Amino acid sequence: MTIPFKTIRARAEKRKGGAKALNKLLPPKPDPKALAKLGDDRVLAEMTRRAFCAGFAWSVIEAKWPGFEKAFLKFQPGKLTLQPDEFWDGLMKDASIVRNGAKIMSVRANASFVREVAKEHGSFGKFLAQWPSSDEAGLLELLAKRGSRLGGNTGQMLLRFLGWDGFVTSRDVVACLRDAGLDVAETVTSKRDLAKVQAQFNAWAEETGLPYTHLSRICALSVGENYSSETLARFAGGEE
């Protein structure tokens, strides 16, 4: 039996200086209408950014990002899927981007993935906007199976940066869940543990009516290192 979310929120409020101070640290509420209008090129761009950031210093990728936009034809899925092998071979020598062959080829695969989903649903953004937050586990499985290098934490961060309403199983979030009584490993990787996390967030969402992104952030702020609001503001995209 896990503790009610009000207990976790009260702890986070105490750590951050009250309810108003905590609320200022929460990200904007996800907007499904804005997500539905998101261009497929921006979805592919974010897929690429998250895939390249995995295992690299984010600052390196951000510094080179204008080069990525140019090298990958502004991430237009249609154009990229038509490019010959020579185009992709050339990117392996392009100093304006990070020259990681496997990650470069993931862009080619994900361009096809985005196009396929867009054909099925009108756009990738529309597809995401209609997928329920109560089944993030299912969406993550789909991203891992049909996409390239979009599994695990990369998939979770992709959804977060695109504006989809979900949780992130960061170290602090998992610590919060374990402290609340949920029987999961310190690092959530198995389907079984992810299903438990999903069920817990579903229960807390029903209890509070809060977006999953807020539940996730409050959870993270209730445990671990008590960062200042200035430090938290520097965490790109609201990473827990």
C-alpha cells in the first residue's frame, strides 16, 4: 500500500518553501491541441536531439544544433527518406555535427518512422495527442520497437520535450516511488517495473486530477538533493 500523493506534495512544499514556491517550479500544463499541431519536422528534430544527447554532454549537442538543422535538411522527413546512401555517407564526415555513425543512421530510420505514423494518423503530433497518459508504458514500447534509438529514458525525455503529458523515471522520481512503498528496482528498466510505475501514476492522477508531468516533477522535488530554484531553472526542458 503506497502513501497518498498529498503526503508527497506536502513534503515537496516544505522543501521548497511553501505551495506557491513549489507551483513556480512546475512546468506548464501540457496542451494536447498544441501537440496535435506540431510539425513532423519538429518531431524528427527532437527525436534526433534526444538520440544524440544520450551519452553526450547536452551542451555539445546544443552548441552544434544549427549545424544539425542544416546537415539534416531541417529534418523534413519526406526529403530525408529520398536521400541516397551517398548523402548519409557524407554526414559521417561532416564536422558541423557529431559524427556518430549509428546515431546518424537512426535519423534515416526515424524519418521513415515519422512518415509512416503521419500517414496513419495525419501527423505524428496528432498521433501523440490522442494517446492516453494512462498508457505511457505502451507508447514507450511503440517508440522503442518502431523507432530507432528511442527506447528507455530517451523515449521518456522525447515525450517530455515534445510536450506530451507523462512521467520520467529519473533517479529522484524512482526514489520517491520507492519511498512511497512501490516495489520497483532503483533503476526502472523491466516491463514489470514500468507497469507498476504506470499504475501508481494512474492512481495518483485519479486522486489529484493533476497532469502526469506535475506529478512527476513534484515527486522528484520531494526527495534527493534539494536544489535551489535557480539551479532547477537551468535543467533543460524540466528534467527531473
